Amino acid sequence: MSGCILVSAEVDGLVESYFVVEDRFRDAEAQTPNYVVSQKTQGDKQLVLKAAFKEFADRLRGMGYLAEFRWIVGRYYVTLIPRPPETRRSSRRNQLLFAATVCTIFIDGYLRSNNPVLTQSLMAGVPVFLNAIVFTVGIIVVFGVHELGHKLASERRGIRASWPFFIPAPPGMGGTFGAVISQDEPPTNRDDLFQLGIAGPFFGFVAALFVGAVGVLLSYPVPEQQVARWVLDYPEVRFQLLPIPLALQVIADAIKPTAEGMVLVFHPLAFAAWVGFLVTFINLIPSWQLDGGHVIRALFGKETHKIISIAGIFLLLISGYVIMGVFVAFFLMREGTESMAPMDDVSPTSLTTKLGLLGYFVLMGASMIVLLQA
């Protein structure tokens, strides 16, 4: 009986307090406790069992177990699994990565700010390092709030999650590839998986709106003729007409509308918001383990998630994000890299979660930057 999981009378009683236990047995191979259950109260079977399992699973975590809820050949099964012991997380790696990312973002911001258009024409007298600091704060706020959204959503549901790991990138690419957190446990049900997936993009989008508003306030509308003169006067400066997402366009039109014949020259902080919307859009692509992949997995299930993941790759490709599309396609082909499965993968999603799909599409549309239009 090596590896056998012994269940206390307290745990056994907890199962019986939430379900009618019709049978119980141990898995022959894994020796995990299994219960064949049915609903204990009147009402819609799926909804009653979904609510019972969620409350049961939340209480079970505190007793050192996780549970799986499955539907097999016409019967519901509850399987108990030992909860991984909580390990003491060292924050040293998070701190080192954060410090490195701040440095690479600052260098990127310094290079963007140290051009004669800003230093000699638009912002003469403003130290370059000051604009670089503002740019750095903007990027860190957008990415940090995004990951904090995931962290808070995890903690609210009793799921252990790490603090963000920021990922530095070479200057010229924004200075960072973003940030990630790791979750030690699966969510309870598909509603929770949806919330975990959408929380980061939602909070990151709100942060990008705020950063974008401040950045637009600091930006400069100038005549097109002036830009043409700068092109001749400063041949070393790269002038680029950026396609911008709908959200940033709405902000610019509301705060600093430009008349015909005028061009809005972005302050570095406005470009930080541009990067924030770009990252929000990419994270919402319905593929692989991206946030959008979790959203689609929650709403439509495992098999549909695989199909839509392929469509998400094509969306990346036609939007101009070829490298990202190839990257996602590579990992999608590898076994075991699909979106996480909730412990209860059989209960239906709530009406609120279904309506959340509309919010998902709104966030994606408002953040989308189609580079092929540039």
C-alpha cells in the first residue's frame, strides 16, 4: 500500500456533509480516495453540485487536500489529492529580476528621450533622465498592475501564487518582456479560471488608460510642416507614424484633439501606454497559456480551446505579430502546455461568466494595434 492516502474521519465527514455518498473506493494505481456522490439538497442537479463542490473544495484546502470533480459514465466522482505543502518563497529572485528590468526600461526610456526633437525643440531644459524615469514608472505601473490583478484574483480564491517575476529585455524593445506569476494550484471551477484569466488584462488595461491619459497630456500637437522640417534637420532621428489602439485614440481625441494638418508627437509616457495596450492585446489572444487562452478554456472547454488556439495564432500573424505567433505555435504543439484545467471541469459556467465574454471582446478590440496598417 505504498503511497496510500489515509483520510481522517474529519475529512470523510466533510465529504458526507456536502454530498450524498453512494460509494467510496481507492484508485488501484494511485491509491487516491474516490467518492461517488449525488446532490444533498433539492434543485437543479448541476448547479447544486457545483455550489456544494466549490464550498467543499475551499474548506478542504485548509485541511491539506485538493479535490477533483468528474462526471464518468453517468455518475459524479470526487477524488481527493494531497495539497502540495506550502514552501517558503524567497523573494530574492523577484527583487533581482525587478531591479534588472527597471534598469533596462530606464535605458530604453533614456534612449527614446535623448533625441533633439525633445531636448532642443519640444522639451528644452527638461533633463533627459527625468523623462526616462517617467517612462520607467509608466511601464512598471502597467505591467505591475496587470500581474497584481492575477495575484489578487488568486489570493481571493485561496490559490497560492508567487509575486511577479519581471522579465528584462534589450533596450529598444521597451526594456521588458513583461512579467509573470506562478500559481501552485488549479482553480476550483471554470468560473474561477475565467476570473483568473481576465483579471490581469482588465487591471492592466485600466492602468494603461491612466498612464495613457497622463502621457497624452504631456504630448505635443505640432504642424505637419514642422515634422517635415525635423526630418531634414535631424536625419539621425527615426520618425514613425504609429497605428494606435482604439482606447488610446479615444483618450487623445478627448484630451488633446489635433486639428487637420497637425500631428500629435507622443511623450515617452504615452508610448509606455501604447506598449501597455499592445501587451494587453497579446495576452488576450485565445491561445495556449495566454490569459485569453484561460478565458476560452473556461468558457468552451478543453477541445474547443485547442481549436480556437489555432485561430488565435492566425490572428497574431495577420495582425503583424509574426514572431509571437510562431512562438505560441511552437509551445502549443508541445504536450502538457495547454491552459490549466480547473478541479471542477464538468459544471457549467455562470451567467456572469458567459456575459464576461462580451467584456473580453471589448478589451481585445480596444487594445488591438494592427501593425500591418502602419
